[in-house]
Amino acid sequence: MHDAEVWAACFAGDKTLVTGSLDESVKLWANEEEDAASLENLHEKHAYTGHTLGVCSLDANAAGLIAASALDGVVRAWDSASGETKMVLESAPGESWGVKFDPTSGSSLVAIGGGVSRAVHVYDVNKGEKKKSLELPETTADAAKNGRFAQSVAYSPDGKRIACGVTDGTVAIFDVKSGKCVHTLTGHVAPVRDVTFSPDGKTLYTACDDGYVHVYDAHNKSLIDAFGGHKSWVLSLTASPDGAALVTGSSDSTIKLWDLSSRACAQTMTNHSDAVWCVRFSPDGAKLAAVSADRSISLFNVA
């Protein structure tokens, strides 16, 4: 297990879980059992090191690339099969935050929430080079003075758009090809911790420190709904691959499962004793992982 709070998680395939922690490590856990529902069925296969501060974001793509962002300002990428380091991107602390791979087949592009640089930076992991920077649209001087920065990121399923959650409560949606911000979504009043598109790319879900999850029409920039129920910050969210459910994790220590057909909370899980920093579905939707400030990792059978 990790020796400190676990802040980030992702699946690298359906049976491999990757976690990142305040203890500065990234660990890959292999799951060999078809019906595994607890960590008793996982074993640590590899530990990736090199960061000097906590790992705050993780993602993996279908080709087996893993990217990790840490508070030391460094983004590292590895080949999950060989453990080989593919990219080390160094920047000033506060200039790298959320990471997310382009989900389209064969792509090795990763988007990085640029923190205080107020941009999303796109890199090719295999080539180790920057492809472009997507600048956040200008806002009021007050917002800029109060430390507005690019925090969370998500690609649309077709790879054509990137959503960026911002600490002023807005969400910028970029057209990747042109590099332009095509929409700014409003409605939140605190930092947007996590963002994700629906599997069909039509809807964007956002998790915010204001305690709400927002549901937006990603094309028409309209707010469709707001889910309340958490008693504190909503730190993370993940949409099921079939588009039927949304799961959220909060600093109130709970995990909520939302039925998207009824837009109601179907279940609240209370097995963690501290903030749930990250929740993620496996690519096949059969498992759900949650990691917490209580240093534990939960793995649930969904299907």
C-alpha cells in the first residue's frame, strides 16, 4: 500500500489499476481474477518513482502509456509494460496539474492543466515534444489577481475538444485543431476539481468545491442540471462507459452513484474515513476504483 494519502488513480486496461500518492510514488496493481472485488486480489506489479512531491493526477491510454503529474511541477510518462520512462517534463511548481490522454486510437498526446500558466499544454509523449498551448480566455483583473489557474482537463471521446476546469469556477472548452476556446461554461462559484465528457461527447460533467456536480450541454454551453447531496467539496467524478451512471467522490468521505436516467443519487458508499480524492471506472465499466486521504484504495464490482 501507499505510505501517505492516495490522491490519484486510473485504470491501464480492465485489470490493471494505477495509483498516485502524497508519498511521491506511482504504483501499478495487477488484477488476475475475473471476479476480484477487493485488494486481496491485487498485487503490486511495479512502482514508478522520481517525483519529489505528491502525485496529484494520473491517466493511462489504451496503448499502455501512463502519465503522472506531481506538485513538484514535473510530469512523467512511462510505458506500463516495460516500465521505461517515455517523457519527463519539468516546469515550475504550480505549472502542471491535471493530465489526460487523447482517447483516439493510436494517439500519444497528453493534455496537461497548466496551473498558474493559465493554459492547457498538449504534448506528444512518444516524441517528448510540445504540440500546442491552449490559452484560457481573458477574465476580470480581480479573478486573475486571486490566483486563477488551469486545474482539471478532459478530452472529448473523439479527441477534437478539451475541457479545462478553472479555479474561478468556469470551464473552458477548446477546439484542439484551432487551439481556440469555443465555449466558457459558468455556474460554479469555486474551483472545478474534475471534468469528464459523456461517452457520446454531448454532455460534460463537472465536480466543484462548491459541493455541486454540474451537467452541461457540451455543444450549446447550457447548464442542464446540478446534482447536490455531498456535504463538502466534490473532488472527482467518473462516467460509466455505457453512459448510464456517474460516480462522485468528495471531501465528506463519501462516494455517490448517480443514475443519469433519473438524475438522482442511487447509492451512497461510506467505506472511507477521509476525503475521497479520486474515483475512476475501468474501461469495460465492470469495476470502480476509489482512493482516499485515509491511505486506502477501494475496488468495487459494478457489473
